[in-house]
Amino acid sequence: MTQASPGSARPASIAELRRVAQPPEVRLRANAEHWTASLYLRDLSPYVTWMLLKTRISANGVTGLMILVGWSTAAALLIPGIWGALLALILGQLQMLIDCCDGEVARWRRTSSPAGVFLDKVGHYSTESLIPIALGFRAAAYPIDAPADFLWTSLALLLALIIVLNKALNDMVHVARANAGLTKLADTQGEKTPTSSLLKRVRRLARFLPFHRLYHSVELTMVIFAAALFGLIFGEPLVDRVLLVVLVPLAFLSLIGHFVAIMGSKRVRS
């Protein structure tokens, strides 16, 4: 079988597409690869990428599609009850699948660019701030009574702000290193290891209670769907309100812990 060269319109086989679009440095990324990608999405994404490569859509166009699906995930939560939560759960998985595909399209066509990275950040930042805001509207329920229900929308906005700040800390590390003239941070667990023995013990404890992982769009939609299931028994919007009250302080604790972990690691050391 004749192999197509990377950069051409289509690969000759799925195996060849995997070889080019999913090299080991992508599959083995310690920090950038979400667990759903490692679990099953990277097994499915080449088939979607194969179809995308039949079209004229660019890698940045695929990223734009990912952004729209992410926003649709948050919008689905505005549908009251279990069906809105279920639709958001499905769309959250679809967003991550498309997120795998945009990079694969870029690597095959050799069109990777800073614009693509920027658009990817826009997609995740906006989606992961819109989802908690939508949760706030679910907790407030329809019709919203002013000013009593503003408590829930305000808590949701606070949660969105904390989540965005927490995500921004990682990007602040890269900016700080670049401004200091340091090399690009290696995507390895060793770079994240705290230098303090106390912080190492706290980090080990966090592995048993990984609440800091709840604030990605995938985990948020899973938790909200679980809450919707409980809502069938205990009633809505009570369960959504309890969830929101729990998520806000945990998110703040996660933000503080993330900041301390960064300051105590090699990431901001020359």
C-alpha cells in the first residue's frame, strides 16, 4: 500500500494517521492529556479526523467547532431537569473528542500554529466558566425571583471566576518562565513535584481526595448529571443549590492549593 505523506489531503490508512497525528510525545503527555483521551477518546478520534480530512475545514476551524460544542454544553444545562444535564454530559464528551481531532488535523496537515493554541485556550476557558454560570441558573430555577435567587447566580459567577483563575495559574507559569528567559516547561510529572516534604505529603493526600479535578468541563458535567439524578428523588432545584454551595469553597481551596503547589515546585525556579 502506498503511504500518503503528511500534509497531503488524506492519509492512506488509520494506522498511518495514528502514527503521524498521535506520536508518543502526544499520547504520553503527563499534564496536557485529559484522562478521557487516554481512556477512550484517542481510540475514536482518528476515525473522526479521517472524516474531517476529507473536507476543506482547517485545524483552526475544527477548534472553532470545539468551542461551539463547549458553549452548547453550557446552554444545554439551561434545560431544566435530567434531560438538560444528560445532554450536557454527552456534549461535554463530544467537545473533548473534537479537542483531540483539531490537533490531529493540524499535525497531519502540518498547520500547527500559535493561533490554534490560542483558540484552544479560548474554548476551554470560556466553556469552563459558562458551565458553572449555567448551573447557577439551574439552581435559581425558572422564573427567577429577584433579589432572592440572585444568591445562586452570584455564587455561580464566583465559582466561574475561581475556576478561570485556577486555570490561568498554569498559563501564568509559562508566561513567567518566558519573561525570565527560561526554557519551555517540560510536560512531565517531575516538574510539578513539590520541593517541600510537607507539600509532598499534602499532594499525596490530595490523590485520595482529588476534588481539585472537579472543575474541568467533563467532570463538571458528570457531577451536575449525578446531581440531576438525585434531583429526581429529592427535588430540584434543591440538589443543584447544595451542589453549588459545596463546589464554591472546594474550588477556592483548590485555587489556594494550586498556587502553593506552583510556588513550591520547580516550575517557577530558575
